[in-house]
Amino acid sequence: MNEESIQKYIKQVRNEANKDMEHFMGALNERNDDKFKLVNERLDSINETLGLHTNMLEELVKETPLTRVKISDHEGRIGILELAV
């Protein structure tokens, strides 16, 4: 083998390796894209759940002062009843 044939062989091997690498990288990219899609879907689901829970907590916060007023009103009535007895 002379140097020219060695260089030709090296070029052929390099081209084949590049094709294999392109195929591998393409498959890896598709796999990662699928994983990112799944992660994004899960994050969307978590965000939706957090939004629902936030709304529920906001409603509870709005209702809490009313509950306190009702309890204190009953406590006042109980105090009056105790005095009357």
C-alpha cells in the first residue's frame, strides 16, 4: 500500500464513521425530544393542579373571616345564655 491508497482508505473510513455518527446523533436527538415532551406534559399537569389548589386556597382565605365572625357571634350568645341561667 502506498500513501495515496492509505489516505483514500482513511477518507472512506472517516466518511462511514461520519454517516454512522449522524445516524446515532439523529436517533439520540429524537429520543431526547420525546423525553422533553413527556417532561413538558408533566409540568403542564403539575401547573394545572397548582392553579386549582391556589384557587381553592384563595376561596378558603375568603371564607375564613366569615367563619370567625360566626364563631365569635355564637360565643357571645353562649355567654349571654350562661348569664341568664
